[in-house]
Amino acid sequence: MLFKTITEIKTFLPIGVGNDFNRLKPHITNAENKYIKTLLGTDMYDELLEFYGVLPIANLTDVQLAMNELLLKVQHSLIHLAYFVGYDFLNVSISDAGFQRIESDRVKGLYKYQEDNLKKYFSDAGFNALDSILVYLEQNIQHFTEFKASANWTEFKGSFIPTVDILEKIPYNIFGSRLTFLSLKPHLAFIEDTILRLALGEVIYQEIKAGMILDVIPAKVTAILPYIRKPLIYFATALLMEETGATLGNNGLYFEKLNGNSPDNKIKQPSSEDRILAMIKRNRFIGNSYLDALKSYLLANMDAWEDFSGTTGSLFNRDNTNKKTFWA
């Protein structure tokens, strides 16, 4: 485990030294197993744990300096995620009589809206820090041979949109939310397989994928990636909104509002049907426009992409005449 004492935790969260570390340990372990080990892979996690076990080290080498910085980023994410996953459990005591809320004459529990805000803080800080870890690993991969040798690295390098940061540079604003990004991932994969792969053709698709995982990405692959990412994100967000019945606002998949005058009476609800349909239609239109731009780019660069067939159209563009089903 990448924490030993409450004093270490105080580096990342302003908690009192009187907190019981043993109450936190199960939640730190759960967060490590569910998020940190999954992100880093077993070998990279074991290497980081071994490095943590021999600290402090005098006169750190360049590799050790990089490892120490990675450790700090991982610990920052880990402790916030530990409080997030263990939040409800940490607020109760368990006895022979069952579960009781922790409260005294001098200390009262939070209002519901305060609990919601605090849980959201832990969630946002923890999940968004996972992206920072990935970006740091990519920028300093020469120091992290275990991660570079893992399947996680190949998957990361081979993804058209591997991080929230890249997504928002397209630009498509999800307000830095990695939770929203994780919700998008299955839809990104579906659009990649059913639209982009067909639009590019198998030969070009495989050439781009092979080029993305190289240490030095070919210039023509780097140049085409923005043209691929733009239709991908707009089609995927349209699909997500269609499935969830919600727009992607700054609160994630749902809008929040207060019901009445009480501050602890905050409710979440999907957006109106008209709003959702309008956003789906808009994103599909933009997606198709960017898909046409991708095809135009390929046609204009046939010397580099001679295998492009010039296919036009997409899953969401077709003539509905005499069809039993139709696309809106």
C-alpha cells in the first residue's frame, strides 16, 4: 500500500492527526486495486511500491526523481479516491446493534448538499488526477520501462482519444470530467469500429494504428489524427446522449437544480427531451461535417494515403425513401 501514516495523507488533504489510519486502510486498498493497479498495470505498480518502500533516498538519480514525482501524483489520486469510495462507510459506526450515524452534541453531520459537494470533490480530484498520471507517464516514458512494456501503454498509445486533455483540445468541453470521459469510452470504441474504420478503409486504419504506438510517430499519422478525433467525439457524444437521455453539461450527464428553498434539497434530472434531441441532431451534423473534412483531407493527400478509396457517406447519412426505418 502506498500510504503508511496519517502524516503522509496530510500532504494531500488537510485532515486532523487524530484520524484513525486503520479506518482508512481498507478504502485505500480498495482504491489501489480498483483504479491505481488497473491504470499502471501490475509490474509498474510493483515497481512503484518497491521504490516507496526504500524512501527516503539521498541524491536521487534522474530515474528516481521521475519515480518520486509519479509517486506523488499517484498518492494524490489515491487518497482522494479512497475517501470517495469509502465516504459512506467512514460516516457510520458498526456495532452489535447495526449501523449508526456518527454524531455528538458538539459535532453535527453535514447537510446533504455539503455531503454531495464533498463527494463530488473527492471524485473529481481523484479521477482527474488519473489523467495527469497518464500524461506524466507519456512525457517521461523513457524512465518507466515497466509501463512501456505493459499492455496498458499499447492501449494508451493506440487510442485516438486517450485522455480528457486531448479530448478538450479538439475542442469538446466536458469540463475536465474523467467520469464523463469514462462514460464515453464504449461509445468512442463503437464509433471507431462502425464509422471511422469504414471511412478510412482497413489498410489505412491499420497503418495509422501501427504508427501511433511507435516511439517516433510518423509525421503523416500525427497530421491526420486531428481529422479523425473530431468526427469521433461528436458521433460518440451524440450516441451517449441518445442512450442516457441527458446532455453533457458542466455537471456531467445531468443538470442539477434546487427543489424548493432548502439547500440540502438538490436533485438531479435528465434534460428535457427537446433539448436532448436538438443536441443529438447538432452533434451528428457536426460529426458528419468533420467526417467529410477527413475524407477531403485524404483525397488531398493521396500521395501519402494512396490506399484511400474515396468512400463517402456515413452511418447517419442515408436516403430514407421507402425504408421501414429511418435516421432523424
